[in-house]
Amino acid sequence: MSVVLLDDVKVFLNISDSIHNAAIQDVIDAAEAIIVKRLGFLGSTAYTARVQGGCYALTLPHAPINTVTSITGTSGATVTVADCYIHQGAGVVELDSGATFGERWYDVVYSVGYATTPDHLTLAVKELTKHLFKAQRGPTRRSDTDEAAPTAGYLLPYRVQSLLDLETPLGFA
């Protein structure tokens, strides 16, 4: 399911007729697929991951965490999710008691992304749809605007890359 509606994108593109509806929807789907490939999520996406225990926190491979459904050690023992503190933005799970996750490996069932897509990601989909749709319609006169970010292989316009960068967690290299 799309995170943006066809009618909203048509308003964004200033298109009032329905001649291009199928083509626009195809471009919306392609734009969303590109963003999912870049971020790993767009809406809420379910994952199951095996993560290393034996420490004070479990670090999940995807963030931001929406919900954690279950945490099960390799012995089959379960950890009560209600007894955990979940650092949603960092993708880290800690026990409220301060104890360690004693087993070597844990299987964690969780979802990442957002229950409601943030405005900046919705705008990124619309901007990328506009960029891809314009490219499909053929060449026009050269514009003075910065259309593509060189580091993105000229697929993503700079304004789309800037919106996606808001999802990049800050950290150390």
C-alpha cells in the first residue's frame, strides 16, 4: 500500500486529468521502492532478527523501532517485553532491572518504521515521483536548479536526498 495517495500526488504535480493515472501510480510505486531500498523501511515493516546477547543491551539491526513483539533466547526462554526499555531511535533494547541478557543469542520479533509516515518522508516520495515522472515525459529546457545529488548516482534529486538524510542516525564512523 502506498504511503501517498494518487490524488495527492496529482495535486503536487499540478495534473487534473485522469489520463496519466496508471503511469503516475507506477512511478509512485517505483519511488517508494527506491526509498525503501535506501532506508530499509517506509511504513511499518516487521522483522525477526537473531542478535547477540551476553551483555546489558540487545542492538537490533534496524531502527527506528516501532514495536517489539517478542524476545526469545536460544534455550526457548522468553523475556517479557514489558520489562524492557526500548530506545526506539537507536534500535536498542535494555532490561529495566539493569540485568544482562544472559544467553548468547536472542531472536527478536519487532517492527521498524512509523505507524504514520512522517511528513518529510511523504514529501520525499512526492518529490521523487515528480523527478521520475518528469524524466519519463522527455527532455525539457535545462533548469538552473540542482536536480540530482552526484553521490546518489544522479537518481535522487538533492532535495529528496536531504529529506532522506533526516532518517540517518547520527553516530561515529
